[in-house]
Amino acid sequence: MFAHRTRLLDAIYVVLAAVVLSSAGVGAFFIADWLRVSPAWVCAIFSAPVAGILAGRTVRPKFRQPRFVAFFAGWLVLEAIATGLAWWDIGYGAVLVMVLGLVIFWELTARLFGPPEFMQRKHPGASK
């Protein structure tokens, strides 16, 4: 009985989250148009959290280090600026800039803070 309610509640929450996110996106583009701001910046602002989620999920244990949190915040700001400039200048090529930013993030993370778990080599004979 409770599982049915939970599924229904989850479905309602997903729909509400989609409506809120869609409204925020449409509202952001209306505000950008009203203020005469390039839509590229709106795309960059929305793509930065996506990049942050993709990068943050792979390095979750490192968030306990204050230095890493500062590094991550700085990288996220630079990623948004670089992606915004790329959207403004080259359009959909900005996706390549975002992917390149993620690769640079993972490389710098590995060099400065040790490799993330998915980058570490697993030796066939090693046990957990």
C-alpha cells in the first residue's frame, strides 16, 4: 500500500521539478531578452551546473578537503565563463569546450589531489 503512494509521490515530484526547471529556463531567456543579454550566457549559466554534477559525482570523497572545495568552485566559475564565451562565438561547438573543460578538471584533480576512483588502475591480483 505504501509503495503505491511512494511511487505516485515520486512521479508528482518529478513532474513538479520538471515544471519548475522549465519555468526557470523560459524565464531566464525572457529576462535575457528583456535586458538585451546574449542567450549564450543563459546557456552557459545552465550548462555550468551540468558540468558540476558530471564532475562532482566522480570526485565526491574529495569534497571533505577545503582546498578541493575552493578549487572546484573556481573551476566551476571558469567553466561557465569559457562555455559562455564559446556559445557566444561558436554556437554548438561550446559542447566541445565543456567536454574539454571536464577533461582538464579531471587531469588537474588527479595531479593536485590524487586521481579520482574511476581513474585509478585496478590490479588483477589485488584484493579489496
